[in-house]
Amino acid sequence: MEIVVRLDMVLAHRKMKGRELAEAIGITEQNLSLLKSGRVKGVRFETLARICEVLECQPGDLLEALPKK
């Protein structure tokens, strides 16, 4: 199973820039960029909860599990 991060799609749907989200949740744009690209090994539940609060979404809107290719 592969976990795909759909944060870019949610940001686009909310018409919000990554810079705005990073500022709102208190992380650097660089860390947010790593998260958006899926190049992180994990994310704190606290950070995920803040993202969901700001974007008014559920964790399932941001993450998708796909079968490995």
C-alpha cells in the first residue's frame, strides 16, 4: 500500500496558497512543501489536526491509500 498526499488538491479547492497554510499552522514553507510532495516519513497528529482545522477538511481528504504499483 502506498500513501499519497492530496494536500495540493485541497489547497487549490480552497483557493489557498501553501504560504498561507504554513503561516496559519505554524510550520515553515519548506516543511509544508516536503509534506505536499510526500517526501516525509511521518507527520505529527497535531500538525495534521491543525491542517484539517484550517482547511476545514478531514484527514481522509488529504491522504489516500493506493495499491503499490
